Amino acid sequence: MRAISHTAARRWWEWQAKQPSKPIPMPKSKATYTDGFVIPVPTKKLAAYRRIARAASRIWCEYGAIDYKECVGDDLQAKFGVPFKKLAGAKSGETVVFSWITYKSRAHRDRVNAKIMKDPRIAAMCGPKDAPFDPQRMAYGGFKILVSS
């Protein structure tokens, strides 16, 4: 493969920027609703959090969630806006977990979560003594998906 010069690459990008934009057809997602979470988690308890999250993801998907993601902070030193650590109220020795679960609709989310709340496996994971984070500090909300690609 032949390398191109910086000048050639710049010219191509300039040419590309002048082209009329055309929407790229994307497959339509089945999801229209998402539950989102922002959770400060002590870094020393991250392994325990991961074990619980893995088990929870299997249960949520078993009951019909379309997607389940748990992401741990990596680049949290934002130069603009509100940094996630500040938003989450993370203290020294804590990181931030950003999570979301997607559903077909809000009604679908409500049906899945009703089953989740009755599942003894979830209850067994959520004992206050064993929790790898303080649930009172978790931010949670349901969101209609505005853009999906």
C-alpha cells in the first residue's frame, strides 16, 4: 500500500467538505427507549461491580432488553463542560461508571423492569452490605432516543 502525503490528504478533505452531503442509510434500530445511569464506584470495588454487572446484563437481556452496556471512566479530565467525575460527585479513589440499557419502548422497559424487580437473582445481588457502590449516589433516568445510527 502506498502512503499519501499530508498535502494530498488535506486536498482530499477540502474537496470532500465541498461535496453535497447525502444521508447515509443506516439500519433502523428496534430501540426507542433507554435507561441511563451514572454511578461513582470506588476503584478498589470495580472488580466486584463488574461481576454484578455481568450477571445483571444476562438477566436484563433474558427478560428482553435489546442492549446493555456498562462503561468505566477512562478519559474523564474534560477541558470543557462538566467533567463526569464532578457530575457524579466522585470522590478521591472513585471512578465513574456510565451505563445504559435499551428497550423497544417505554412500555417495553416497564414490562422488563417489572420482571427484574421480582427476580430473586437481582434481589440477591443488591444486598446493602455487598453493594460495590452507594445506590443513593447513583443517577438514573429514562430517555426517549432522539438520534440513532
